[in-house]
Amino acid sequence: MTDCGWMPMMGAGLLFMVLFWVLVISGVVYLVRWLMVQGIAGRPESSLDILKKRYARGEISKQEFEEMKRVLQA
């Protein structure tokens, strides 16, 4: 008689259980990170952000930038 019984199967089951939980946890982490990125990228730009980009690209002068900024903040 052998004392092995179900021991070889239990080792494989334990391995698959650990692999399953690693995949589940990895999936949850990936989903949370993806949702965070979508939330940040999905929000619209404010008027001031657009104004700052236009000034940075040289589309408007400093005087125009300051005037428009003052109007937006009023």
C-alpha cells in the first residue's frame, strides 16, 4: 500500500488556486488603474487651461493673455 493517496492532486490544486487569485487581484488592480486614467483623461479642459496653452504656443501675446485671464477670473 502507498500513503500517497490524493497528495499529488492537492499540490496541483494549490498551484491553480494561487494562480487564480494572482490573476483576479491583477485584474482588479488593472481595472482600477484604467478607470483612474479614464477619469483624468475624460474631464474637459477649463478655459484657463486652454488660454495657457494658447499663450505657450505663441498664439497670443502676454498682454492679451493677462487681459483674457483677468476676464475669466472675474
